Amino acid sequence: MKTDELILELAKSAGPVTRLAPPSVRVWRWLGMAATLAAVAVIAIGPRADLGAAVTRPAFVASLLALLVATVSAAAVALAMSVPGAERSPRQRVLPIAAVVAWALTWLLMIATSSAGHARLIHAGCAIEIAVLGMVSGWTLLTMLRRAAPLQPAWTAGIAAIAAVTVASAATQVICPIDDPAHQLVGHVLIAALVGLAAFVVGRGRLARTWLGTRRP
Amino acid sequence: MTSEQERQSAAWMRLAQGGDQAAYASLLAMLTSVTRRFARARVGDVGWVDDVVQETLLTIHGARHTYDPARPFAPWFYAIASSRMIDVLRRERRVRSREIADDTLPESPSEVVSESDIDVKAIHAALAALPARQRDVIEGMKFRDESVRDVAGRTKMSESAVKVTAHRGYRTLRRLLGGRHED
């Protein structure tokens, strides 16, 4: 097909479109949904009994802060990446990745400095919470990304996966009463990494199918 | 893209988002020459520059709802053009590496085959090199005698999308099989 014919074909099929809201608005929409989902899960299952005491412990606070920074920054970067030219700099992708690394390092450091035995590495409830909350929030984010135009499916899916699993992990941390750093590392960080990997693979595939030469008028 | 072109592009795109097909055709025509210059400045006057142009136009079509008139047009457009140029460049490299690998295959006299066999093999190899959606559309229309409507129904694409996908597939096939490239 010649380019002139393609232009005519595209123009002929071009109806009015609904403009996508700016990435900043879409970030708040997703964060609102994700925060609501996390709050519902925490209220439904019940927060840990000693939450008041837990928030005075540096490791708990550092871990939760790292997760929240990762969630907000990853959502912002993923949604900006889904609009051509909206990402200010690829260097912004470093922040969510660094926050996730800080989250893992927090618990690694606690293991290194803790002398206590490690009783329970994996708890099914934590794994289910991370998986379910991660899947629901991740699917919502993926749907929003597919409505835009993510030109780099792998990067966008990877960063979106970070947003999904970190909000799920933050909610799980507020619920989970097990303070053992080994449990946090294996039962939370490792599970989140596995869920995130699955979310990345699924998300990359769906975004690539949508945007690498298959979406047409 | 000059500042005048950017101003004009933004105005046309605003109209196109509202459904003005004439403004949209004017925009795409102007972006064709801008994209061609952009690609030639980076990769030279290679045969697949028109692929970059067409891929860019198709992506602009699918992404036109993401353009925010409150923001400058050029970063939005160049992000798409750069991305499509990289995709086409990667595809060309992949195709070229397959062609080189194929050149080394025939070794023994027992593998000598007739002219028609070579064609069939080449066609199958070229089909295998196509993106999955293009291969699916072409196989449906040419091997399974499906109509455009049948393929559109099966793949959940619009009929014009099926035609565009098929045309792009044929063009790639022609290039892979050594035919002349259109446009």
C-alpha cells in the first residue's frame, strides 16, 4: 500500500475521539482505586493488633515508606510512559526501582543484625493477599495503560508491575502480625517478586499485542 | 519540524480529534514528509524509510486520542516517530540476519531441490518472519480462503484494519522474497 493510499484510508476511518485525561489525573485515579482496594482489604481482614506499636519501629516504617514511594512513583512513571512524549526523562524510572531495592534491603539488613531464630518464612495468608491485591490493582493499571499508547511495552509493564505489587505488599504489611525479618523477606518480598514477574510477563504481552503493529483503525 | 509546522500540526490534530477528516489527512500528509526527513537524517536513504513513515502514521492514528492540545505537538510526534524507527530498524536487522543464515544452508547435493520447492520454502520462511497478526491475516485470506469480513470477525479487528494489516504483510513479503518495494 502506498503512503498516499494509507493516508486516505486512515483519514476515512477517523472519527471523533475522546481525549485521554492527562497522566497526572490518571495517576490520582489509579492511586485512589488502589488505596481504596488496600483499605478495604485491611478493614475486611483486620490490621495487625499491635499496629500502634509497629509504626514506632524504624524497620516497619522504613519498609512501609519505601513501598509507598515505589507505588506512587511507579504509577506516575508507567502512566507517563503510556503517553508519547510525556515522560520527562528515562532517569525517572530509577526511583521506583530504587525504592523496591530499599524495601528488600531494609529486611536484609534486619536479618543480618538480628540474632533471633526464623520460625515461619511463608504464610499462605500473606501470599494470597499480595497475589490477589497485586492482580486486581495491576489489572486495573494495565487496562488504563492499554487505553493510552505505551510505545515501550516491556518497560511500561515492568514499572506498572512494581506499582501493583508494592501497593499489595504495603496493605499486607499492615495486616501481617509477623515481624520476623526472614518472613518479611521470603514471605513478602520474594512472593511480591514472583507476582511482579508474572504481572510483567502478562502485561508486556498484552501491551505489545496492542501497540506493536496490531491496533488498527 | 519548524515552529510553523508544529503550530499547524497542533491545530490540525485538534480538529482531527473532533472528527475533521480533511484536517486529519492534511496533518498526515505533512507528517509524512517530516517523518521521512527525520528517518533519513538518522539512518540514511535506505529502502525501509517508507516503512518507518507508514508505521509512524499508523501509530499516530491509534494514539491520536493521547495528544493533549495543551502540550506542544513536537515531543508527542517525535516520541512516536523515534519508537517506530527503532522497531523497524530491529525488524530489518532480524530479517537480514535470517537471510544471511539461509544463505549458508544448502550443503549436500541431496538437498538440491527444484525451483518450485525453493519458492515454497522461501515463502514459508518469509511468512514465518512476519509479525503474528500479519501472518494470521494473510494465512486466513490466502490459505484458508477467508474473506476480509471472516478474518475481521475471527480476529476482532475492523475490516479496514484487516486490509491495512494484510497490505503491510504483503509489502514485507515482497521485500523478503526479493521483489520491488512500492512507493
